[in-house]
Amino acid sequence: MKQLQQRALAIHKKLIAVFGEPVWRTPLPAIDELVSTILSQNTNDVNRDRGFNSLRAKFPTWEQVRDANPQEVIEAIRPAGLANQKGPRIQQVLRSITDERGSLNLGFLANLPLEEARAWLTKFNGVGPKTAAIVLCFSLNMPAFPVDTHIYRVSGRIGLRPEKMTVEQAHPHLESVFPPETYYAAHLNLIRLGREVCGARKPDCPQCPIRELCDYNEKTK
């Protein structure tokens, strides 16, 4: 494990040297980030933001979203895709949080141990490990490492995780491999690597900045 941790840190440092310190958009409040991430499932960032902004324009508060006519929520988030599934899912999560907490403020999670906070979020239908990790990492500054499709693919190719490890298993595994202080930057830079270089169909190995740290057995020589 120590050798793997050393290689993960080397990969992180190399990506920082090439891509720089990444800066995500302004962090959203935790409940906003939760809804935004649910909207991001199976779509791109542009459509996610269109759906989110449309929802906020129609319903200025999350209480209004929670209590709205389901069809109106569905129509508002239509740009994000899969609106018939995401609309009821968002409303149900908002209702469940209200039932349990009495309000829609998730700030209390920052005072919980990481695993307890993660378990609290993932008990809601539609909130998986990635969604929970994004809320915890970006909104609440907690040491969670979100694993999306790009990171899952890239981490398997370069040898940072076992090939047959599931996405769910990859979250705690990569948290154990990278130092907590690198999670934010490593997450964003690995996504950039996956989008720009290490594509799903044909990775551009000759242009890869971490080629010498990669285990990909089909890489070009």
C-alpha cells in the first residue's frame, strides 16, 4: 500500500505541474450541491447547470421545490435529462431530509465523522457514494474523494486500483491511496486527464503527462 500511496502522490504532483492547481466553480451550499449532483447524473455539466438554474428560477427556495406539483418540477429540470426520474427523486430526498432534520440545512454533517456523514447521505434513494462525496468534499470541506466515470476508468488504467474493483469500492480505496489534502485537486485533475488525454475509447498515451507512472499494458511505446 505504501508504494501505491507514493505513486499516487507522484501522479498528483505531476498533474499539478502540468495542469496547475485546479479551481472548481464557487462551492454551493450543501443542499444546493446535493440537488445539482443528482441533476448531473447521466448528463454533462452544461445540461446539469441549465436544469439547476431553471429549477431555481421557478422555485426560489428548496421548500418550494419540495412542496411543488411534481410535474412542475419535472418540467423545470427537463434540460438536465431523465427529468421523470430525477424530479420525484429530488422531491423525495428533500422531504426525507425535512422529516429527519426539520429543515433543509445540511451544515450539521460537517460536525460528524466522515463515515457517519457519508452513511447519513447515502441512505436516501438516489444518493450514491459519488453524490455524497461531492457534497462532503466541495460543500463541507470534508476528506471525501468523489469517483466519477473518468476517475474510475483512469484509476484502473494507471494501476491505482484493482481492475475488478467496483465504483463503490473505489471511493474508500482511493481515499486510502491519496493524502486527504490532495483530494480536491487530484479529483479535478484526474477528471481533466480522463477528458483530454485518457479517453474511454482511445487513450492518447504519447501525450500523457503521467505515462511513466502508468501501468496501462497497451500503451504505445
